[in-house]
Amino acid sequence: MDVDTIPDLLSSQRDNAPDDLQHYYLTFEDYWERKLWHELTDVLVEFFHNDKSASQRIPLYNTFVKSFADKINQLKLVTLGLATASQCSSQYSFTRPSLASELTDSR
């Protein structure tokens, strides 16, 4: 991964974030540069639990979190992944009926 990718991503995401969430990105950048993985993970979990962060979870997870996923607590990684996945299901509408309804209809 390009060294400039993470700072560029964080900068562009900060510019697109609501004003009351922009301070998180400054913290993300600081902890990232100092390689404070535990602290960075805790702040990310806090950020992902904020409802206003919903639109930024997917790009943040796919590029930023995955870049240091092997350095953090795996349970917290799953927590971040689940928060991201919940955004995926609300962001995309599926035209195919759910598997659960298919199973109950076939009986």
C-alpha cells in the first residue's frame, strides 16, 4: 500500500464528515502516525458507534482498518466489521427475497 494512501484517505474523509465528527479524523491521523494501535482501535469503535458515521464506515473500514487489522484486538476488529456490515445492508437494496423467506415459503 502506498504510504500516502492513508493520510490522503483520512484527509478526504475528514472533509466530507459532519463538523462534529471531524475531530475523530485528527485523532485517527495522530494515532496512525504514532502506531498506537490499541488507542486507534478504541477511537474507531467509538466513531463507528456514532450514527452520524454511517456513510463513512465502508470506505474507512475497507482502506484504513484493513491496513492494520493484523495489529489490533481481533474481537474489536469483528466489532468494526459488524458495524460496517450493518451499513452495507442498509445502503444496498436487494431485489432477491431473503433466504429466510425462501425457506419458509418452500415448506
